[in-house]
Amino acid sequence: MHRRGFLKAGLVTVLAGRPAIAQMKMDDMPGMGGHAGHDMGAAPSQGAAALPEGEALRDLPLLANKAGTSGLFKARLTAEPATVRFAEGLDTPILGYNGMSPGPLIEAVEGDRVEITFANRVPDEASTIHWHGMPVPADQDGNPMDPVETGTDRTYSFELPEGSAGSYWYHPHSHGKTAEQVYRGLAGAFVVKPKADPIPAGYGDTVLMFTDLRLAADGTLPDNTMTDLMNGRVGDYVLVNGQRNPALTVPFGTKRRFRLYNATNARFLRLSFDGAPMTIIGTDGGLLEAPVAADDILLSPAERLDLIVSFDKPGPATLYTLDYDRGWMGAGRPADAGLTLFTVHVSETPADAVPPLPDRLRPIAQLGAPAVSRRFVFTETMAMSATSMEMGFLINGAAFDMNRVDIVAKAGEVELWEIVNEADMDHPFHVHGTQFQVVEHERDGKVSEPPYLAWKDTVNVARGETVRLLLRQDRPGPRMYHCHILEHEQLGMMGIVDVQA
Ligand code: C2O
Ligand code: CU
Ligand code: CU
């Protein structure tokens, strides 16, 4: 295929003013060599600043609830420039929520009413806060059609219904700026707790939020390259709660609850805990029906998993990455395997006895027979002329248009969505405003069922694969669906479903 040959030719420039298409002009290419290593996304790249590792794991700071009454969560989130020190002696300008990245952890309880005032202080850019995965009204969900201009505030308010406990997150969704605002630092976790939690409190409850960092030698965050636009940005480091390979010490026999979040723009994380058995207890939209043991897990961009890890023998236990080929365009596929993300030192001291994990966690009602079926075909296009190359990421042949409704659905009706990936890369599919149930995967004519029934808002659709899922939107209004490789979303792989009452 000619495109691979072309991509080896070197760095290319994206012209402005073509929102749905990345266009590169041969004339603008600075040529090969030089910074190819960096531009092609090798990790860590030559010239990248070195990050210290092994510091004590930081818990994400909690967003303080300013409401004086129970049942209400009230706070303020400001998106603003901040400076952090990732590497010794280097200041890195980032964007943070309340000055930090990841943003503060929001913890609320089912049944709560939430009122969060968002102050956009990102210089010269509109932003929004999108409540990823949460059952909030469409006009409170930070859609690109509802920008919060720089220097202005708006309050998002919504109720957390019964049964909505889960591991959600928040990030900007501003038109044409989402990918950049997220890799510059804007993302945070939002945990909704159930009124009564079946998981023993003695296991703790720790969010591990994975973000991606590319750091230039001068400490700045480089802009996206052409390779980033094609594959999604994959930087030099995967951080956990903003730290490189942080450490935690626990007594042996400890069981810990970890909520894993993939908040990277485009990293596929296939993970395993060396020497410490993992049990999956929940997904994006909350607990499973019953715990499921797992040797390794795949977290595609935007997915979450709730895990119990048993630290049964003294010594180090590390969370590390395994190989996963998600389809890479061009040269410089980053090494996926062998990154140590997190180290737990299991001491010789035995832990106090903790209650066992219950066999049943909660019931999950299966969504019934669909009233409507729809098909969404994902493709990548690439057109080349003598002087330029254009790339598009499309759903059913169309790139996103904020002024176009792609499909109309009825509130309360179950639909079967068939996501067909006819492209050369995996695309993690996400829908706003609801949680869905994956019914089956089909690849090369082989149909398989997911290993457990679960509520999810993001599912990876591997290249050549078809995923079928059931979903129901209960609240009216426009909702986005898109690939959660944020560069693909930005280049057009997104559509709008208008839900009517
Ligand atoms: Cu995580 Cu449309 O978003
Ligand atoms: Cu979302
Ligand atoms: Cu994609």
C-alpha cells in the first residue's frame, strides 16, 4: 500500500481550516532524519526529558463538596494553565482542573444532586466539561454544540439516579480541541458510590488513572504530529495519577480495590499484575453480577475496570504492559510491551484478616429485544495527489458535522447497534448519555460472546471486527457517538443521535 511508503518519507504539516480532514502538503515537509524518532512517536523518544520513578503513589485529591446539605454535591472546577514538575529542574506548562492533572477526584453518591460550576480559563479557547458515561441530561453533558467561551462560567446540574454507581470521568469536548485539551492535562475521575457497597470497605477504593505524557527536552508538551493525527497521540510515558511507575507498600495477604482508568488519547493498555491475581468486579458503568478472575486485561482508550488484586506473597508485584497490536499506520510503532506502570511492595508483615469478596455483587437486567437495528461502518480514507495527502476517519462514509443529525432515536426504546470496523486500526467506540450491553463480537465469520454481562460506555472494535450491542437512551436530546482515540474523533469519526421524547 502506497501510504506506508509515503509515511516513511518524514514529517508533514497539517493545514488549518479543514476540520474533518488532515491534509499534508509535500512542500511543507522538512524532510527525513532529524527528529523522525520523536515525530514518529517512539517511546521514550530521543531528547525526551527523563522522569523519576518509584515515588509513593499519590491518591488523587478529592474535590471538596461545598454544599452544606446532604444529597447535594456542589463545587467549582476551573480549567486553567498550570505548571508542573515532571522531570528534575524542568517546568512543564499544562492545562489543569483547579491547577492539577489529573483533575481532582469527584466522589458522589447515588441519589445526589450535582451542581458544578465550570470556569473556563483556558486562554483563547472554548471548552466544555463532558461527564463521560454518566446518565446526565443532554444539555448538561458538555456537548461541542454548547461551548463555554474562554473567560466565562457555566453551571452543570444533574441528578445521579439510583443504580448509577460506577467509574466515570470528565474531560473537555470542545469542537476541534478535545484531543489537545486532554493531552495538555484536562481529565479527571468521577466515582459514583452506591448507597450500600457489597465490596468490603477494608479493600480500600483507589483510582489509578492512566494518562499519556510526551515531554520535550525543554520540559514542554510538543504539539501533535502527523503520526499522532493518524494513530492518535502516543507519547513517551504512561503515568499513573500523574506519576511514572509510583510505588505502594502493603502487608501480605492484602486485598485492594483499584479502579483503572484509561484516560490516554490513544494508548491500548493490555495489563497484568505480576505475581498478584486480579479479579474483575466492575466495568465502566458499575459492578458485574459476579467477580471474574483475569490473567490479563485490555483497557482501550476511555475504558475503565474495577479490580480486586490479592497480594498473597511478599516481594514486589508490578503492573506491567503486554503486547497488543492495534494496527499502526506508518513507521515507529511504539513498544507496547514491558512498561512497568505501578509497583506494589508486599511486606513480610501479614495483613489483618479481611472479609472475603461476595460471590454475587448485584443483578444486571438484560436489555430486551430491540425495536430498531442500526449499522455503523468505520472506515479510514486516504487520498493522495502529487502535492498532498488527505486523511479522513469516517462513520458510514461521513465525517462529523456539528449541524447534522445522523440518526433519530426514541427515548426508552431498546436498539441494536452493529459497529463494523472496516479500517486498518482498532477504534474504541463510545456513546454518550447511557450505558450499553455488548451482545457479541464477530471476526472472520466467527461469533463470540463477551465473557460476562456488563454495563459499558466504551468498547474496542478491533480492525476487521463487528461488535453488536444493545442500548437504550432514556433522556431526550442530541448525543454524540465516536471513536475515543481523540485525534480520530477530532478528524471526523463521530456522529450525532438525536433522542426524541
Ligand atoms: Cu469521553 Cu465523547 O467522550
Ligand atoms: Cu462520553
Ligand atoms: Cu479511532
